[in-house]
Amino acid sequence: MERLTKDLAANLDHHDSLQSFKTEFYLPKNTFYMDGNSLGLLSKRAEQALLTSLQDWKQFGINGWTEGKQPWFYLSEKLGAMTAPLLGAKPEEVINTGSITTNIHQLLATFYKPSGKKTKILADALNFPSDIYALKSQLELHGYDPEEHLVQVESSDGRTLSEDRIINAMTEDMALILLPSVLYRSGQLLDIPMITKAAHERGITIGFDLAHSIGALPHQLHDWGIDFAVWCTYKYLNSGPGGVGGLFVHEKHLGKKPGLAGWFSSNKDKQFDMDHNLTQAESAGAFQIGTPHILSSAPLVGSLEIFQEAGIERIREKSLKQTRFLINFIKEELSEFGFTIANPEEDERRGGHVSIIHEEAASICKALKAKQIIPDFRAPNVIRLAPIALYTSYSDLYQVMMTLKYLVQSGKYKQFKNERDTIA
């Protein structure tokens, strides 16, 4: 089990093929940023892309929709095509639009068609609350009681999910499944191909929330055959706070009438015919609703250019190596101080962040922040650390872990209250 030392970290940084990308980002001064799985940092290219759209507005006014350097009318489709390689998708299957929650509502309105015995939705008990809110509200809109018609697969350890348990819950009354690709609390990566295959063998439509996997690891959504997916772009994709999200609809469903039709659901050649009968786009663009949020989309142009150059395979390779070093350090140096690891340790079952559990996690996170280290706290006892391959060095990791060890070994963290702030 290789341990990350100061000399090893320096050597790894020297040979890191992604090291040059760190200079692309605005890094907070004298700060170690370990929360890129909640909000990624601003890159110079993302900043420039936003300024380009502002300049287009300044110079062209309404003509910026078609005549700007970055024409707004086609921006969502352009971003979809740029995102597709990260997902193993065809360009026409991907669109940049909405937010995770609004896109879930759109795709549930499109794909959740209860009939006969098949009325229930299958989810999990560890998912982020907003997904569950959306599922419950959609069931209520159809006249169903979520207490009876939303089935949430329980975890045996409170951290991870068993794929076998998920598959066993795929009963004949299930109409649709929505699951996370990576669990936000523990960083577990689900076996998406296996779960999807089992769902389709049982005639169940299945979708995934990719919030904690897109930009951190490769996907093969088209080949896996999943029906739909949603994601945000402000985490690993570094699009900025409130950055516009995205959705995937497999080509076998393209042409399906959107459950929530709107102005930008239209075929672009027909949109300004102003006909009250929708001629929908033949691509995933049909699942847009309102006018694109240009200033919340534009930064993604610059960010995705970086991903094109870095390559998602190289990003995943470095990410796995860095999370492995964190796990090894915690096991060797911190277990005596009450830390346990929530993640599955196998590479194929681990996403892009490490989750560690400690009964005084809130106090420790506050102590880390006082030392200019930005972690992420999840109540009641989880500390999440996300080494972002594009801008986190191995030397950064070494400094973070040595500081963490000092804080717990010295007891300095105990001066902070063990309770979360308003935003955790």
C-alpha cells in the first residue's frame, strides 16, 4: 500500500501530464480547495467565454442570437455536442438546458406513464433530497400516494447500495427507475450497465442522475442503453454557480413527444413559424422548455474546451490515483483518531471524491477551513474531500492530509462547535 510522502508527491507532480491545466484556473490564494465536487473553480477560459457572450450582447443586441461570435440560438446544441464525448453519447442525444430538478420533472413527465399494474417508481434511500422531492411531486400529480408508490431501496450500512438489492426491488409493478450514478455521501459508483440491463429485461424505463460522475469519469450512456439521464455542470464541469444543467435521451426515444413542451422544444427551422401546434426538434433539443439561459451557459464553452484537451480518460486515471492516496493515508495515519472510510475501495466502484466519517466531522471541517483548506461537510458525520484532477496537485494532497493529521493529533479542532453552519 503506497503512502503519499512529500518527496513522492513532488515526483508525481513533476510527471503529471495534467499539471499544466492548474494554471488555467483561478485558485484561491494560499488555499487548498477540496470542494470541487460541490462547486468547481473558475477557469480563465470559462471567464472568457462568458465575456464573449456579454460582448455579443453589447455589440449586437438581439442579433446576438444569430450573429454573435457565440450565437445564442444554437448554444445549447453546441454545448450538448461538446458534452457528448464525456458521456459516450451521440451529439443529438445531449442538450444543455435547465437544472437537474427541472430536467427530472421534464423527463418524468415524458417517460413516467403508469398503466395497469405498472404504477410505481423505484429510487434509493441515499439519494440527494431534490431528486426525491421531484419523484414524489410527480407521483402526486398522477394521483398516487408517494408512501405507497415510491419504493426506495435501503442501504445495509447507511453508506452504500447493493446492486443485487436494487435488482431484487424491480418488481412487476415498477414503471420507472431513477438512481444516482455516484452516491453523493459515500462516493460509491453504481454498476450502471448491470442495473440498466436488469431493468430493461423487466420492461422498466430507467434513468440516472450523473451529478457526481460527469466530468470525473467516462460514461458509455449510448452503449449501455439507459433511457435518460440528467446532470448539473457546476461541480466537476466548472461552469459556475447555478450553471445550466443538461440531459441525455437515448436515440431510440428521439421523436417522443416531450411531457412538458415549450418554446425551445421546437424544431429550429419551424420555431419562428409561430404555429400553435408544436413541431418538435428531432434531437434531445425537444426536451428543452424555455429560452436558454445564455449567461449561465456560456462559461461551459470554455470549460468544455479544457476537457477536450485533457481527455476524460486521463482525468479519471489521475482522479483514481489521488483518491487512492487519500484512502491509504486515512487508513495508515488517521484510523486511530476515529476516522473510517465510507467509500468502496475498489477503483471500479469509486467516484471522484473520498468520504470519511468522524463523530466530530463538523468541528474538523471548521478547523480545516481555519487552516485555509476547503472541505465539504454532510450531516451528521461525513467529511468529503474531492481532489480535482485538473487543478489539484499531489503536493496539495500531502499538505491537506498532514494538516488534518495535525489538527486531530493536537486536538486543535475541539475549539470549534460540532454543528453545521447554515450552508454545509
